[in-house]
Amino acid sequence: MTKRTLKRLDYKPLDFTATQVDLQLNLDLPVSRVQSKIKVKRLNTEATSFVLDGQKLNLLAVKINGQDWSAYVLEDLEGVDGFQNLKIDVSSLSEPQEFTLEIENEFNLEENLSMSGIYLSDKVIVSQCEAQGFRRITFYFDRPDCLAVFTTYLETNDSYEYLLANGNLLESGSLNNGRKFAKWHDPFPKPSYLFACVAGNFEVLDDYFITKSGRKVKLRLFAEYGRLEQIRFAMEAVKRAMKWDEDRFGLEYDLDIFMVVGVAYFNAGAMENKGLNIFNDELLVGCKDTVTDDSLFSIDSVIAHEYFHNWTGDRVTCRDWFQLTLKEGLTVFRDQEYSSDTVNRTMKRIDDAEEIQAYQFNEDKSPLSHPIRPDEVESQDNFYTSTVYEKGAEVIRLLHTLIGEEKFQQGMKLYFERHDGKAVTCEDFVEAMADASGYNLDHFRLWYSQSGTPEVKVTSEYDPQTKVQKVTFVQETAPTFDQQEKQPLTLALKTHFLTPEGQTLTNLVDLQGKAIPELLVFETKELVVEIANQEQELIVVTNLDFSSPVRVIQQTTSSQLATVAAHCQNLYGKYFALKEYYNSIFRLNEENFVRNSQAQLEVDEHFATIYKNLFALALEDASFTSAVLRFHNVSNAITSANKAVNPLVYAQIDKAIKTKLYQDYKVQLEGIYAQLPFRTWEYNSLHFGERALRDQLLSLLTISQENQELVEQLYTQASCYNDKHAVIKAIINNDLSALDYLVDKFALEYQDTASCLDELLTLRLKNAKSVAQVEALLANAKQFSITKPNSLYTLIRGLRLNLNLFFTKEGIEYIKELIIKVDKNNPGVSPYLCRSFANYDLYLDPFRQMVIDALEDLITNHTFSRNATEILNKAFEAQKNNCQVRE
Ligand code: ARG
Ligand code: ZN
């Protein structure tokens, strides 16, 4: 496929724009018909023609001001994606400043398996337009800077009970020919990516919310039949989010109705269409009896995320897709704050830091590295990354840390004052923040354009003579695949100094007697902090609460880690000391395990104290302890290694560590397990923590096939899905085959809940021994469908976790075939599969080479969508460049 690199700096405003769109959609199978009446306004008086975007459309008619118009060219662009340009010449118009353009076209709804545009999810007709799905509906200025007021008329046969679109309902009713209609109007100008429509039959939950100015907003949730009890939680989340946005950001909802629809076939998590959010039903449907606590937490935060987009995304949107982080980074920051305020701030911070370190840091190191505001891309769809979202949120958080909550809120206010109803850039956002806070953010802006993870090296020298401790922080960002030159960034490092006994010292002063602040802010390469009057060398614990998205490199001894783990007042500091220690066990044992996979695990003298202390705290802070146990897993160890490793050896070491923990702390762990209470279910951090700890402990206690009676007991005692899920996890991961009957029971009990069956399938795939077994599992999974995104995510998740199968010839072959098959129908999902092959630098040969060979075969012998091609090519090219550098 020929390259078609899009560049941020090539942005050109539209010559013509739409101001009003009257859309008439006759939603029928297999083919649907569209009439679009667009009020077009000329913005550039020189211009005499314009181009509309289309994809796989059948054009029927073009009219201007009611007259048939033949001065157009329809161009089919090259490639498998079916992109089209409709170029319309209006030079012969006497009044080209403003005119009405009518387009009539058809598209094949039934054959659209891309889950983009308008498509079928089971029996529901549903749309997904971000980023460029609208062009699969009709020819349009399908870019975010074209803002128009939409009126949507939907017509279907009368088997669909609900016909929904953005905004407020104007009228609806039956037509006498067995058909029905509904007409919706959204008064807020919006880009096409926020358009939505739905036709289907649903279980509906109604409620309302009174806004702070006293307006009554109707709330409606739509899900599959029979799920009423399972959307009550989401409804509570909607109301919680609406209230929180008023309280914390002063932002009030603006339409008369807010609707959320859940569908089974959906590429992404959810979508913030104005007034009509559409969700992957896994992120909408669930209650304590059908989903894990983690899933409920996700439902809560994604509901909030999409709702928050109403202001940060819909009211103020992005000028072009390079600015995606403008809405996503900011909205992720907002949903993180929501979860922090409503559940548990520290644990949320730890989870988010974990996530970014596990995924985003890898992305930075990989051939797919890019800044949060990228400069170039082949396909817009490939922007929905951990960098744009999660690192984007960290950059907003850093800004928040630098200027403080009050100034930040003033900045938000100014941002809305200036840009409400507009499509703007990241630059506009930063400017509003700078102007409102009076803080000079010139240097800070580099975070938007520079990719890569800064490393901060922390070194310390203590002089017993002068009693001065000199601590040096040096930041350096290594060149990334996309960008060679790097500069120092604005950093804020929350730092504590601990005595060797573990006491956190405050009131430290430098040589001039000036107080050393807790937050160290600098934008130079190096920062030196000299601490005066110290009788002994202090332990430096920095980047607490992940105050900047950097990797800290520090020579901390095991003994220091043990001190921090035991005494640090900041839980984040404690957590990462424990994690660092866990990772150090891998380094210590690597060589031995390479030589002998059955080697005896070696640990140093601090192991015993560290884990004894950890478990002593377990009942007091179950959330924390369970989170610590959760990072005890091989994927985590591999991504934290910061060098290429043998993944299979790492898996063995991980197992050996867990076995040792069990053997050494058996009695203590059994005691804790027995004391964990079974409480009446509530959505709060305390309950979450206890159940999470029960889950972690059950797996640990059964690692050597012992304690199987605990598993049976838990299944009987369980009063929520989380506990039942813990049961099947322990049975399958620890191969407790005598208890397989419980797994069967589970499968029967949840036979109607796809998400539960998917979780079961993930566990089984993770432990499958061969591709034949994988295929048998899929054949027997009735919820599985090769066209269903959630099925594919389950499959690839299971395979990625199954290191022993992933790194075999047949395993890799299987994933290759999968990519080829999936990409034909759904280029929204295939890039996600392709990404499994982009992180080969994490692995030593022969594992690395196996992945590279797979990439080479895919690229040389097959053709893919633009989305997949970009990922595969980048991944493969980088390896070639890399080799050249090495030689
Ligand atoms: N805007 C949506 C959200 O983050 C995600 C849309 C995903 N679209 C895509 N093409 N991947 O809330
Ligand atoms: Zn979003």
C-alpha cells in the first residue's frame, strides 16, 4: 500500500463548511438509504470547489439549491479500505456564499462488519463515527472542525421499538405502511464524529437528575432484554458523575435528555456522542452478581468518562485529529479525579501509575512511539493509544500539580469562555491555563511534542565531615524510534527523605537555610539538592504519587527498599519499593534459571522481613496488600525489567516466587484468609480490598495443590461474582483438576452472560497447551464469534498471557492467520492484534526473532487495511533500522 502520511502542520481550514444538516436515514437491511440536506457556507471567497469524504457508499444523486447538479467527480481512492472523494465544483453558482447541498446515497448495512459507520450489533442497528465513521454513512466534511446543527429523521420498519439520535426528540410515530419514524434535533453544533443513531429493542431504565440550576434532565439507559437489574449500577454512576462534574468543575448538563445505549458488538469501550452515549455493553451492564469488582469500577469510570466528554470533547472539540489528547487526556484526567474523589485516591493513583508503566512506557520504547500530540500518522484510527490517553492525562495532571486546583479550575473556566462551541488545539488549552494561572508554561509545552519516557537518575553523596547530603537528579530522554533529539522537560518530583530507620524528615533545609520543598520542580537537565545538617545519609524516595510520568533510575539497596516498604508514609512509595524488590528477585535468579528451570529460588536476607511486614498489614489495608500481590505476575516482571528477557524463564521465576511465598508464610496467609469477612455487598474501597485480597490469597494458597477445600467453600459461600471468579481463577491457573466440576457449574450458572463466559475463556486460553486446544475451546464457547470485537479481545488477551503457546511456531502462526482474517472485516480491531507483535524488544532471541519473522511474512505476503499496515510496517521497519545501528 502506498504511504499517505498525514501531517499535523499540513492543517488547512476548510474552504467550505456545513452549518446545518438535515439527515434522513431509512435504515433497512441489507441496504439503507440516506438523504442529506446540508447548508453549506463558503469560508474562503477564492474557493470554487470542495471535497466530501465517503467510504464504500453508493452515490445516487447530488443537488444544489434543489437542482440536479452534475459538476462533480467521484474518485475511488486506492486500497482495500474503499475510501472515496466526492469533489463538487460550484464555480457556476451565482451565490456560492451560501447554498443547500443535497446528497442521496445508499450503503450496505448488513455487509458492514467494521463496526464503524452504521452497522448491526446482533439485531440492533447502531452507529459509531469517531474518528471517521460518518463517511460510511454519507458524503460529508468528515473532520472535527466542521461544526453543524443536526436534525435527524430516522425511518425503519416497525419491528424496532426505539429509534434514537442526538439531542431532543421532536416527534415520532407510525407511518401507515408498517413503518415508523422519529425526528431528533440537537441544538449544539457538532462535528460528524459525534453523530449517533440507534434502532432496536431494549430493556430500558428511566430516571432523572436535577441540575444545579434546577433543570430536570431525563436519564435513559438501554440494554439487552433481561438486564434491567444489571443497569441499575450504571444509572447510579451517571447520577454520581453528573453531580461530581457540577461540584468539582462547575459543569452542568445542557440537553433535556441524556441517553446511554449498550450494544454487544463494539470496537472500543464507549463513545461520547452528544446526548446519546453508546457503549460496549461490557462497560455498561453489570452488577455484583455478574461482574467482578474491577469491572464495576471500570463501568463507573467509563460512564463518568463519556459523560465528562459532554464538555471536554463535545462543547469544545478538537480542530484536527492530531489534537486528540486535547479531549482524551483531559477527560481521562477528569475521570481519574472522579474515581479518586469517590472511591480511593491512593489506590487509583497506584493503579494508574501501574497501567502507564506497563503499557505506555512500552509504547514509548517501541516502534510505535509518538508524542501525546503526534505530528504524523498514516491512519487516524491508530491514534487511540495509551500515549494519547494515559500519558496525555499525566501531562494534564502535571499541569494541575504545578498550578494547583484553584488556578486549574480558573483555567478551565477561561478555556470554556474562549472556546465553547469551537474546535480548538492543545495550544489553545495550554494558553488558557497559562493566562488564567499567570504561570509561564512555555517550557511545559514540550510535553506535547516530545515523545519518549524521561529517565531521572537519582544519585546521592553524603559527606560525614560537612554533614551535607548532595542529591542529584538528572533527567534524560533516550532517542525514540520517531524522534532523535530530546530536551529536558518540566518535571515535578514529589520527594521524601527517610532516615535509615525509616523516619520521614520534614523541615529539611539547604546550605542557605532555605526549606527544601516536598515538590521539586525543575526544567533543566539537572537539579542538585543539598541537604544541610544531617547526621546520617537519608534515603531518597522520589516521584511519589507518580507526580511526573518518568522512570526513576536509582541504585537502591535491598535494605533501603525494605526500610521504605516498611515505613514510608506515602503508600505509593511503599508500593513501588515492594515492586522494585520483587523485580530485583528476577535479576538475582535469572542466570540460575536459564541454566536450570528447576533451580532453587535465591533470595536475600530482606525477603523474610519484607513479606512478613507486608502480610502483617494485610487485614488493616487489604486494598494495598492485594494490589501488591497483584503485581506478582510475569507480564509485569517482563515489562519492568527494562531490558530484553527470556519470557519463559521469567514465568518460571514468577512461579517459584509465589511458591516460596506460600511455603514460607502458609500459616500466616491461611490465618488472614480465614479472617477476611464476608460483608453485605457495597461499592466501596474497603469491600473491594477485602474481596481482592481473598482472590489473591486463594490463588496463592492453592498454588501447590493444597487447600482445595477453601476453593469449594468459597464457591458455596460466595455472595457475589467477584468471589466466584476467584474460584475459577484458582482452579484453572493452578490446575486443580479435581475441582473442575465447579468450573462447569460456573459455566452453567453464567451461560447467559457473555462477559462471564469470556472471563472463563480467557483463563482457559491462558492455560491451553496447543492450538488444537485453543480451537476446541473456541468451538465450545457459544458466546464466541469471530466478528465480535469482545470475542477477539478475549482471544488475543488469552493468547498473550499464554507465553508458552505464544512463543511456539504454531502459536505465532495462529495469531498471524487471525490478523489476516480479522483485518478483512474489521480494521478497527486488527491493529490491536498487530500490536502483539510490536513489543519484540522486550524479548531475547529466539523469541524476538520469531516475532520479527512473523512480521516479515505478514508484510511481504499479504495486504492489509491502512490501519494494520501502519502498525505492521512501523514495527518491522524499526527492527531493520535498529539492526543497522547495531552493526
Ligand atoms: N472517544 C471515545 C472515548 O475515548 C473512543 C472512541 C474510539 N474510537 C476509535 N476509533 N478507536 O471515549
Ligand atoms: Zn474519551
